[in-house]
Amino acid sequence: MLIFRKKHIPSNFAFLRTDVHSHLIPGIDDGAKTLDDALNLVKTLYALGYRHLITTPHVMADLYPNTPADIQDGLARLRQAVQNANMDIAIDAAAEYYIDEYFAALIEYGQLMTLPGNRVLVEMSTLNAPSHLFNDLFRLQTKGYQPVLAHPERYTFLKDDFRQYARLKDYGCEFQLNLLSLTGYYGKPVRDTAFKLLKQGMINWLGSDMHHEHHATSLKALAEDKHLMTLITKYEFQNTSCKPEALSQAE
């Protein structure tokens, strides 16, 4: 007699364990505004099954000129608040670097906060690529870093010339997809590109890109969407390889 077992559909993100992209340190970018805000976002991520968070504040020279010291100070406050709340969740910090005219200097000085494996999370304008993009990606690697492009599905100029994704891959760039892109949160074109990148096996990492309660609410809704959760679990991502404290951070 044949026995058919119903495939398990996860109702949270415990299968990923680690979130590699969020903005939880209060008051230093466009993410959490207060420590209470940050704690509520951490509680949501914990309830959704995450047990390790690598929060990634923006570093943008003209808008968020955060230094490793700024980020580490904020991380210490957040960790203490989480400990006081008795949540069994590990929190580390890297950064999300905007590729602007000042980024090359940061590469040279080595003042980069990284994801596990000496990975550097980078972003750029959604409308056009910086002229020095490929030079910066190459320079990162000559300095021993692994570039990871945040939310590649959101860059309009890449979507319009899909071959550029392959070029970025050829330059050794890994891709981190925002989970909410799969729901249409950022619009249908972004959703379509997200699915295309997934189906072509180009995505290495998944991230929440959590900033605020609206993101938290939308992420909860995604976890309840059986169709999307089934699709996500068809693919393998590197999140599961991350371990707390496995970071190489600038002092």
C-alpha cells in the first residue's frame, strides 16, 4: 500500500535561522527610531522563527555617516535590551554600504563591518549604476572581501537589461533577496524580477530588510501564505550557514 505524506509547509522562517539584512539599531538610520521600536521588531523576528539576527545599518556618507564605533555602541544597547527581555536570540551587526564616491576610501582603509565570510553588503541607487561600480566590486575582492548586493530585484536599470545580473555574478557578486519583494510589497515589476532571479538560481541570501512595523506586519502575512512559503523552501540559501559571532568586524 502506498502511503502519501503531506509535504510540510513551514509557517515561519525557522528553516533560515539567520536574518542577514535589517535596520534594528535605533536612531542611526531610517530603521528603528527608538529602543522600544527596535525591541518590538526583534520580538517579531523571534516569533517568526529567527534565532540569529545580523542587523545592517546604512552607511551613506551624505546621509548616514555611521562608523564602526557608532554601530557597535548601538549594538551593545540593543543586545542589553534583548537580554533584559529574556529573548533567546543572538544579535550581531554588519553594515549596508552605499556605493558612492566615498566608498572606495572605506575599502582602502579597511573600515568595513562584514557578514560572515568577510562579506560586505552593498547597495546603490535604484535608478542607475555608479560609474565605478565594477571597479569597487573588483577592489573589494582584491582586499579579501566578498561583495553581496542587497535586494538586486529592486534596481530598475538591472531589470531592464537582465544580462547585467549575469555580469555582476561574473564579477563575483552574491545576491541577497528581500523576502517582501516576493509579496509585491515593492510593486509588481520588483516581484516579477524577484521570482525570475530565484528561478534562475541567482539568489544566495534572503533578508527581511526590516525597518519598521509595516514591514513586520507584512512579513507575518508572508509567513501565513502557504503558496509563497512552499516556493521559498524549494531553494537553498546560505543563511543557514551563519553562526553567531562569526563576524569579522572593524575595531
